[in-house]
Amino acid sequence: MSFIEQLILRIEEKKSIVCMGLDPRMDNEGEIPEFLIAEYEEPNDIILEFNKALIEEVHELIPIVKPQIAFYEKYDALNALKETINFAHEKGLLVILDSKRNDIGSTSKAYAESTFEIYQADACTLNAYFGFDSIEPYLKAYSNKGLFILVKTSNPSSKDFQDLFSIKLMDVKDEVFQIHKKEVLLERNYIQMAKLVKKWGVTLPTFKGFNNLGVVVGATFPAQLKEIRKIVNNSFILIPGYGTQGGSAKQVIHGFYPNGLGGIVNSSRGIIYAYNKYKNFKPEEFAKAARYEIEKMNYEINSEIKKL
């Protein structure tokens, strides 16, 4: 089955569109609990045990997880990343490798091969500002995998480029004067990118109206999310920024259709370090705290989707 078919079936089975971000941090107090760091010492072991405990506790509540590769590279823990992906698959979860690759030609092809052959991910995030050249190797060799293109990211400074206007010249026929003229169309860069994704996905096969070419739009920009949803009507939207970054259930529903399909909502720190937020959970109960946070997210988001 294609990525999108597997994702939709899991969403419908579990009645959940929550994605748990697996971003291991060990530099500050209140991240990976101290007892794990003291017990295992080696970063690969610490991170793997942390991730496995989380996945074991919550796998029946969510369809997918999203490890951010930077945190594994930082700690020289790429083996933990591979084993985490294997364990997630054993528990029936899909995996998005959050790597935001961006390159062209043979380099892009190598990135695609490492993502899907070495790490065995089911999907990945991509920065497509190189244009179609950077996406083609993924679509050509791995058309059954999921690709999520950055369109409008959740960080405040995304406006520095993504919100700028691009100029597009259009040929317009003036019926009154029977002449052709040029008109200038101004569109924000994130709109241009959304339209490119729509164009790139036109010939892709669909399942329940969706193809494997998705987009990333932050929960922190609900108006833009609503706008982009209308353009990429055949794409699933990966929506980061829920919880810790300020996104809420009322904001993320702009990415969904009344049938509950159309997106997945990611929370990383808000889930995996929830034991810091809810003081009735001890550090040793970090996985149970994560489960509580996911159950809360599922209830809040599903309640809002029912109102669509």
C-alpha cells in the first residue's frame, strides 16, 4: 500500500490524527529524565530506551511518529534513530523522518536513498525552494512514499521570506480593444509554493482523494492554513506547532475536512516531556504523562473536527 493509504487507514482505525514528534534532548533539566541518563550513559542507549518507552505506551493511540534527525546527529545517535524507526514499525506505526532535505541532482537522489533505504522511513519532510529538481528524485524512485513539502512553517520569522510577494506576469486578452497586454499578479511565496505542490501532484494516484505529496503548514498560522487547504485539496497537511509553540485545536481544524481527513497534527516537546507540565507524574512516569497528553489532544481536536 502507498503511504497515504496506510496513513488514512490508521487514522480511521484509531480515530486519531496526532503525530508524536521524537526530539530527544539531554542538555537541560526537564528533558530526557535524569534516571535514564544515569542508567544507560551512552546516548544511543539513552535515546533508544526513552523512545521505546514512549512508543510502547502510546502506539495504539496514534497513527504516526516523527523523529527529527538533527537531535540524533547531535548526539551521534543515528543507530538509535534506525532502531527507533524499526521499533515504531513493529508497533504498527508509520514514521516521518523530519530531515527537511534540500538539494538537486545526484545529491537529492542520495538523500532520498538514505531516507528510505538506510533509515527505512515511510515519509520525510522536504524544502522545495530549489524547485522541482529537488523533488523529482523522490517522486521518481519512491512514489509510494510520503513527501511533505515546507509551505508555511510555524516559526515567527517564516514571514521574512515565505510571506513576501512574488511577481508573476500574465498574458491577458482585452476583448474591448482586441489587444494582448501584460498584467502583474502578486502572490505570497507560500501561495506560490502551495500551487507548485498542487501542480507536481496532479498525475499522482490518490486514495480517498489524497496523494502522497503533502505539505507542512504551522498551526500558529490558522488563516494561512485555511488558505492553503483550499489550494492543495489533494494533499495531507503536516501541522506542527501544536501546544508548546502556541497552536490549538481551534486553529488546526482549518486543515481538515468534515470527514476528519486532511492532516496530521504534530506535537513534540508537548507530548514527550509532558511529565514536566503535569506535576502529578514523576519523571519515571514520563511515558504515562505522554499518553495523557495524547488522549487530551485527541479529545480536543476530534471535538473541534465534529463541528465542521
